[in-house]
Amino acid sequence: MRALTRGITTLSALLTAVGMTAGTAAAKGPGASEAEVDASGKRSGSDLVSMIRYTSTASGDGRKGNVTPVGNWTPPACWYEPRSAQEFSKYVENMYDETINTPGQHSYAKTSAGMFRDKYKDGKYKNYNLDQKDEGNWWVAVRDEDRWMEPEAQLCDKPPFWVENGAAPPVENPVTPQVLAELAYNRIQLPNTEVTVAPEATTKVNLPTWAWLDKAKFKEVSVTAALNVGGLNIQATTTAKPVSLKLEPGTPDAETYPTSGECTINEDGSIGEPYAKGKADRTPPCGIRYLRSSGDGTFNLQATVTWEITWTGTGNPNPTQLPNGTFGNDQDVTVQEIQSVNR
């Protein structure tokens, strides 16, 4: 039902644009970043979806997750993309046919779909500007599918508009290489951050616990976003590089190595140093020393990797900084008292 509800929301916006009030509707409008799926699980022919294509590098085996930006910054929830006159006319005609022919469709929806169609076919514009198809493009609002209900996604509320070749779209957030880079940021999949510890699973009070991450697992990860439509051919690659590991023991009764708990990445790409026989008297470069027992339970060790994120792309060959990102997870650690025997 999600796509159906989204169609109602979008059509309501179109009704507002032509001066009407929406009733119940099931037609879809411009506003998805991925192919919408209706209640039957099939893609609708009237969807106007984002034309951005994403490709990514592998981020190792196992579970993965999205990067979380550091601070209050988030990638854009909506933006505007160009469409050729042919693409736009096909969309409007399909949307109109679907709305008119849907059984039980509310009269408000049919009226609004007709008014929207008339505006671009026989009203302010003539036949979708098909006679000017080589002179410009239609620009349409697109929303991130995962954020379409957020207030930020509703800021792109301008109805489709015509822009001549070479002119700047008269909106605040038309798609650009930087916008592509920021959208790619949101699609970076990072490897699970489960550190290797020694002693494994169970450690002792006041015994240094070594922690490390394998260099083969934590490599650079990149996502490329490309858009080639309506005479606009741009791309951007966003790259995440691991730079440090933050350890939080899960209890204030513990010390971290180093004191900050921030373990920097080594030159070979690893973090920390594996424990080996003969290192028992050494201080680990990355680790924890628990000062009390976890009793019958465990401590929740939090391991979070910070990733430095940059982008390059059309017109921007040199890496440009985006906000750092983090990704991590928790793991249970049992801490026992060292038992001594008095003779």
C-alpha cells in the first residue's frame, strides 16, 4: 500500500498546483527515486522514476549497513531531474489513462488528472513542447524513496517546468555532480564492524584485552551515481575510507588503549594489532582493560569505525570532502574475576 499512498500524496500536490482540493486518489505522480510497486507487487507503467543509476564496489563478505553521517548533515531528500519531451509526454498520458480507467476512482482524482494533462498538452504548453524537443527539457521533482514522507522530501513541490538548453533550472536543488555524490553517500554499504578480541569472548579483570580489525576487510568502498538523460550527462563517485576505530567498553569501570578509545588505522589498512603468544606483558595499541567483573551477564562492547568520505566527478577531478561517516555494532564480552588458590 505504500506506493498507493505515495500516489495519493503526489496527486494532492498536483491538485494544489492547479487550485483544487484532493479527494481519494490512486494515480501516481513525479516523486519516486526508485521504481514504485503497487499493491499487487507489479511496477506501474505510469511511474516517473529517477533516472540516476548507481554502481558500487564490494565491501567484503558478511553483513553490511549504511553509513551514518557525523553531525546534522543528511543527503538531499528531493531534487529535480530533466526529462525529454517524449519521456514527459509518455508519463503524463500514462498517468491520465491509469487515473481515468481505474475502477472506483474518485471524481476529484479524474478531474485533477485531466487538468494536469490539459496544462501540458492543450493549455499553457502545447503538446508537451514536442515541437521544441531539441531545444530544451522538462524538469521534474524526484524524491528519495526511503524518505518520501519526511518534511524535507516535500520541499520539491514545483510542478514540471520547461528549461531551454543552456539555461539554469530556476530551482534551488537541480541535480548536479555534487547532488549525485551526496545521493551516492546514502547508498554506501559498509562491512560489519565486529572486532577480533583476545582473550576471545571471555576476558579477566585487569587483564589487557587486545582488539583489532583485519586489513583485508576494511578497504575503501565507493559508489558511483550517473545520470544521462535529456542532454545532461554527469556522474560522481563517492568514496569511503576507514580512518579509525572507536571502542566503548560498555561500562565506566574500564580503561581503553589508547586512553581516548580511538584507534587509528595502520599504514597497511589494519586497525590495532593481533595478539600473539609472548605479548601478555605488553600494552595493546588498541584494546580495553576491564576493572570489574560482568557478574552473571556481559558488557556491551561498542565498536564504531569512522570513515573519511570524499567525492570526485564531472567538473570536479580532485577529491572533495563530504561529512565523515560512522558505522559500527555491539558485541557481548564476559569479564571474570581472576581466581587464586591459597595454600
